[in-house]
Amino acid sequence: MSKKIIMDCDPGHDDAIALILAGAKNSSLDILAVTTVAGNQSVEKNTKNALNVLEVMGRGDISVSVGASRPLIKPASFASQIHGKSGLDGPKLPEVPSLKPTQSYAVDVIIETLKQSEEPVTLVATGPLTNIATALIKEPSITQYLDSITIMGGGTFGNWTPTAEFNIWVDAEAAKRVFDCGVPINVFGLDVTHQVLATDAIINRFKTIDNQIAKFVVELLEFFKSTYKTHFNMDGGPIHDACTILYLLEPSLFTMQHTHIDIEHHSALTYGTMAIDLNDITNGEKNAYFATAVDVERIWVIMEDILKSYSDD
Ligand code: BDR
Ligand code: CA
């Protein structure tokens, strides 16, 4: 039986790859809805990108709903230096997508989709946690419909400040609410995502796959590799967000440690830092499963197989 998921995202190169992996034809995941949030770019641009990606995937059957245009408290901040002006620079995509978003607000779509599902749902969040925190504030009872919240965010080090990762730093107040909500949270932070680097060797492997989706992914990864070289001097783009989906498809790819996680949101110096109590110093409630190790080689094999499963007709 397929696992029901909602994908709350800000595409974004790695968000796009997460969508592609989750929404393949024989996927064991069933995407009930895609919701967008301000993060890598404005929510308008991220929504346009989500629609274009679903179009390339041939998955116009999946709805896209527009969410928060800024964090709960702070003004919006974007990651143009990593994802480009469009939020998805690299591949040539239509200025006006042929698919359209729903009329309903993403937060309401999250709440209604959860209430209507006959099975527990996994909320996958690959952008700032604004929509999810807002849904929890508006309708706290939604926790009963969730089997987990699976996020890309945080880590024991930062990429936006010395100690904070971008998704958590954009809206630390939202992240704090999500980590305190009582639903188990699977966390894929920089400790593992920075190991899953799409280097030239990996991109060349994907180049041998002869279909439109693989070509699209190669264009995404080429662009991502170039900005990661310029800004972080890394030899490939980490496919951060895709780790959430790869875990749901094949949990044995990751080692998870059950632990207590809290989010710093007061200090100017460490705003957005994830405090991960891996040594159980606080004896705090274990509210999260934090990924500590990853089988990188097996990830590329699985990803190759999924890309091959897309056909052009
Ligand atoms: C996260 O920030 C975004 O730029 C990526 O899409 C990913 O979700 C990595 O820090
Ligand atoms: Ca993202």
C-alpha cells in the first residue's frame, strides 16, 4: 500500500528533485498535495517552479496550493545566490506554466487534506516551516492525522550562519512550534545532506539515461554544482531535500538517532540554530529522529533507477 504524503516546499533545485523522486510512476509514495512557501525565492516564484516541475513530470494530476509569502515574524529572505533569480535557474522553463494553482490557501489545504485522509499522512517539509506552523496554530488537532513530519533542515553546523541552516534560519519561530508539536519528526540536516553531493561523476552517470526527466535533472544539477562551487567551494550540489523522500522510499539508507531537538530563536548570534541533544545532556523529551549517517552509494543507484522509470511517452 502506498504511503500518503503532503509535500510542503520552495522549489528550489533540490526540492524539484525531491518531487521527481516522490512522484515517479511506480513510487510507493502517494502525493496528496503540494504546497508552497516563501524560502529559496518568493512564494510566487516557488509556486511557478512547482507547477513547471510537475508539468515536466507529467503529473498535472497533483494539486499545487500557494502558502505563506513571509515567515511568521521576520521579513522574507531568499537564496538567489544558490538557486538563481527564478529559484530554479538552469533548465529553460515556461514563463507562464500551463498548470495552475488551486484557489485555496496552502495552510487550509494541509488541514483539510489531513482531516479527509483515511490513513495517517506524512508531512514532508523541504522549505521553511511557516505553513506547517500556521496549520498547527489554526488547527492544533491535525497532529492526530500525522504519522510523522519529515523535514530537511538544521544540522550540527550551519550554511547560512556559522550555526544555522537556511530553512530553519528563515523561520526559526515556526520551526520551534513544529518541534514542540508532539508529532515525531524525522530530520535530515546538513550532516548527512552534505555527503550526498552530485559531483561530475554522478552527473555523468545520469547523462547516460535517455529521457526528458533525466535531462532536466542533469540541467538542475549542473546549475546547482556551479553555485555550490562559487559559494561553498564544494565539488557538487548536495541534493538536501531529496534525502527526505529517499528515506521514505528506503529507510535503511539512513541511520537515525532518537533524540531531543530544540530551536534557538532569541539570540542574534545563533538565531535558527538547531540544538540537537545527541549526548542526552538535557534528558529532554525525545521529539525527533536525527539522521547521523547515510549510504551514499546506494542513494545514487536508487536515484538512477527512479530516473530510468520515467518514459517519454
Ligand atoms: C535547504 O535550503 C534550500 O536552499 C534548499 O532547497 C534546502 O531546502 C538547504 O539548506
Ligand atoms: Ca528547499
